Amino acid sequence: MSRRESNTSVVPAAFFIASVLYWGAQYVYVPTLPAYVKSSVSTLSAVGVVLSMYGLWSGILRVPTGIFVDATRREKSTVVIGFLLAAVGALVMGRGGSTEALVVGRALTGASTATWVPVMVMFASFFPPERMIFATSLLAASTSIGQVIFTAFTGFLNGLGGYSLAFYVGAGMAAVSTLIIGLAARGVPRRQAARAMSVQSVVSVFVRRDVLLPSITSAVCQFGVWGIVFGFLPLLAHQLGARDVMVSLLLTANLLANAGTNMFTTLRVTAATRRGWLLASFGAFAVGAAAAALAPSVGVLFLATALMGAANGIFYPLLVGMSIEQVDDSHRTVAMGIHQAVYAFGMFAGPWVGGMLSDALGIRPMFGIMAGFCLPACSLLVLLGDRSRVRQRR
């Protein structure tokens, strides 16, 4: 095997490993984060505000990050700084239990995810355009693997050292992933020479229907995912009598199902079949949310969250791949940044709106309202996107 051939296999593998550690670091404290936040604030609306900081700052920074990287080609330094923010944010949340510290720490971890724009584009550079969905699905699978492994330990870590220990473990993992990704970034193939990015060129990518419609659809999906699964499902589990270990396993079940369908999507779903799989996944998520709203026990919550995780594992990678597959290399990071910024606002709005609805109506009715909104909205957007592609081919 030549040095070049070895590099093309070793570097993507290093990216995969760094991704597992990075997303493990971001999620190792997530299963009991709502309960941790609730111990410092007085209302569910305030819980939602703290949790929403992750999606808010992720959404604000992703497009500027994409523009900066496309214009300067400083992928490595951008990625290293972003990964380090995950470590700093975890430390801030772990050391300070005040509302202000939680808001700042969660905002820093959200800002860190703007790094994922250049990471996905760098990883995709090892694959031809027709394999773009394969590449995005593969990297999405790595994130799910990290999330599955480390959310399973949250409850045990809480038992060993209280809520803070999981944050410190996350900070250490983020530091290790920073080292790996910094070394691996040296082997990324060179892209086109850097050139100035105009406002007009960015807007031209943003208004493309093949970029915008999948991005908006993804935002609506994540509105439901982050409002229900990563927002208030753990609190409902506590209300039903679940302890921290059981709550952490509840999130692990969701992410394990997510990882499984990510791999299925990578290997089996094609451009010709993706509309059917998308519509089916939207329906599955709505059924899971409704089941959670009506759940009489933690056991039913396990089934509901697994179904929602399986749905997320299908619609997430498909929508990401659809948003960049027709975009040329010189603007691909901007397109990826636009997609991730748009769907990150769904991650922001989900906990924020979910908190307000939960305070006003209760957690269970909030689940039903979100499911009733997400299913028709996502289905309509996908059908509009299909009509747009048909007109373009004509």
C-alpha cells in the first residue's frame, strides 16, 4: 500500500474516532442535564431557556464559520478552537451551579458545534459527489456511537461523584478529541484556492431551494427532537419514578436506535427511495412522541424514545446529504453551514417553546402538540422539495 493510499484510509478513520469522542463529550452529561438545571431554576420555562442556549449559539455561528473557512481555508485552527470550546463549556457547567454559569456553559458547548461545519466538509472530501449521502451518514453514525456509549454511563457517574463528574469527564474527552482532530486535519486533501466571499455569493447559496428546503425540514425535525427527547423526556421519566441510571439508559436507547438506522441509511437508502423513507420516519417520530405523551410507565417511555431515535437516524443524514449534494466544492462549506445553522434554530426553539408549553399545559400535552405540528410540516416541505427538483429537471 502506498503512502497516499494509507493516508486516505487512516485520516478518515482518525476523523471517525475524534467524532466519537467529541460527541461523547457533548452528551455524557445530557441525560440528567435537565434535572441538574431544574435544581438551579424555579420554572420549566427557565429550564427550557438554559437548554436552548446550545441550539441558539450553534445556529448563530455556523454560517459565519462556513463563510470564514471557505474564504480562508483555515479548517484546522477553526476545528481545534471549536473542539476546545466543548471542554471549556463542560467545565463551566460542572464547576458553577448558578443559572448564569449554566447559561454561559451551555452557550459555549453550542458555539463549539459550529466546528462541525468544516469537519463534515473535510470528511466528505475523501468521497466522490455521488457518495455524499454515504459520507454524511457514516459520520452521523460516528456521532451516534459516541452518544450511545457515553450516555449509558451518566447515571453511574452521577452516583460516583454527583452531577459534576460527568461534566469533568466530558471536558477530558473533548480535550483528547481536539488533539486527534488537530493531527488528522493535516491529511485532508487540498481544496480550491481561497478566494473572497461576497455577500451575494452567500445569499445565492442560501436561496437555493435544494439547500433551503432540506434545511428548514431538518429544523422542524430538530424542534421536536430537542423539545421532547433532549428536553423534557428525562423530566417526565423522573416524574414516573425513574432514577438517574434509568434516565441515562433511556437516552441511550434513543441514541442506540438512532445509530442503527444511521447505518441502515448509509447502506440501503438511495436517492430514488429517500422520499418514502423520509415520510415514514416523520410518521414514526410522531407516533413515538404520542406514545411518550400517553406513557403510563417508564417501560413505555423506553419504547417511545427508541422509536423516535430510529426516526431521527433516518431523517437527519438524508436531509444533510440532500442539502449539499448539488453544491459545488467552492461553496460546500457555506451550504453545510446554512443547513446546520437553520436546523440549529430548531434545536433552540424546541426546548424554549417546550418549556413555555410545559409550564402552561404540562409536559405530556406539550409532547402531543409538538408531534401534531412536526409531522404535517415536515411532510409538506419534503413534497415541495420534490416538486422543485422535478421542475429543475424539466
